[in-house]
Amino acid sequence: MRDFTPEEKELIINTEITMDCFDLSKTSNFKYYNCGDAMKNIIYQLEWQRRICKKTFYNYEITYYEKQDAFNNFVVMIPNSYKVVKL
């Protein structure tokens, strides 16, 4: 995983996860195969993890190492199609 700037970290943890966060341009048959519900579930899980990461990131009682660990755990779950920042 690459190193993220502080600005990129802020953007990642403060941007709500929605379908618009992903490049789905190569998914022309996405609706045909009825994958919409599966994607909604993935987005729900990612958003839940993002909120945990955000809580951890802004908790002053948590160490820098724990914050980095929470951030890294979240980022590795984000699909390569994420377009908010270049992963």
C-alpha cells in the first residue's frame, strides 16, 4: 500500500461511500446480472468500516499506531475502482 498524504487521508475518511465513489464504467451488464443488491451490500459494509475508521482517527485517546492500523484496515478493503483518491 502506498503512503497517503494527510489531505488524502482526510478525504478518504470523510467521504461517504456511495456508488459514485467507484468507476463502474466497465460494468455495462451490471444491472442485467442483477448485481445492484450485492454492490449495495458492499457499499454498506465499506461505509460502516469508514465510520469506524473516522471515529478512531478523531479519538485523542487512541495512539497513532492504532489510528494507522484502523486506516490501513479500511483502505485495503476498498476496491481498485475507488476514484476519490488514487489508491
